[in-house]
Amino acid sequence: MSSKADFIDWKSNPITKEVFSSLHERIRQLQEELGESAGLDVRQDAMKVGAIQACRDFLDIGHDSLEDPQ
């Protein structure tokens, strides 16, 4: 598995930063959509909540979570 230094380099890469910025923007958009239409379509609401959580899970990734369990 990659070293912690490799992970830190990846997190500081301009492309990675742009991806993270895009994910933050997507979360904001989904939250806004939910604020405007929550309750109109329960399935769509659930999909949006799931998408928000998926984005957050990716944003919260850390080097420790990438290591293989032994």
C-alpha cells in the first residue's frame, strides 16, 4: 500500500483539490435541492441523501482507511 507521504502528496495535488472542491459543491447543490423539494418524491429524497453521504465518505477518506486489514 502507498505510504502516508504518498497520500499527503495526493491530497495536496491540484487535481485532487479540484475534485474535492467539486464534491463540496455537489453536496451544496443536493442540499439546496432537498431544501426546495423534500417530501415531494421520497425515492428522490433518499437518492439525494445517499449521494450526499457518498460524497462525504470520499471527502473523509484518510490514509488509515486505505490500509488493508490484516
